[in-house]
Amino acid sequence: MNIGWIKILGATFFELMWITGLKYAELPWEWAATCLSIMGSSYCLITAGNTLPVGTAYSVFVGLSSIGTILVEFLGFGILPSFWQLVFMVTLIVGVIGLKLLNEQVER
């Protein structure tokens, strides 16, 4: 696996942390963790662009972050996704897989 894809996964993880932090942080250390997560997400995404096509990397990052946010809300806070959220999550997953496969074909 290309290190760029690992960085995209890291950027997504940090993205989910800071998105959750923006909504739920109250204590100073929680805000500090949120700020560090913003920096971690930005760093991972920017450096992933050194080894991956930027458009593909950003599209996969946004798709994973969107899906991850809905999953965090459901698994962490019990907020059920709507029917349309599920439909569009599946659409995002298909799109992300398609972009990844297309990128692998272009690299050959």
C-alpha cells in the first residue's frame, strides 16, 4: 500500500476527531486535542498529495470523512442515520472504490 493512502487514512482519523471535538469539547484539554487534530488532519492530507494525485486523494478523503462522521454519530452517540444518508453513504463508498481502482489503473 502506498504511504499516501496511509496518510489519507490518518487524515480521516484526525478529521473525525476534530469534527467531534468542535461539537462536544468543553474542557481546555479537549479544545487542545481538537486543535492538534486539525493540524494532524491538514498535515496528513497535504503530505499525501506528494505521492497521490491531489484530486483523487481529496475525493477519497472527503468520502471517508463523510461516511466516518455518520458512523461516529451512530456508534458513539446513538444518532440513527436517515434512509437518504444511507443511500448517499453507499453512493460515496462506490465512488471512493471507483476512484481508487481508477488510480491503480493509471499508475500501471
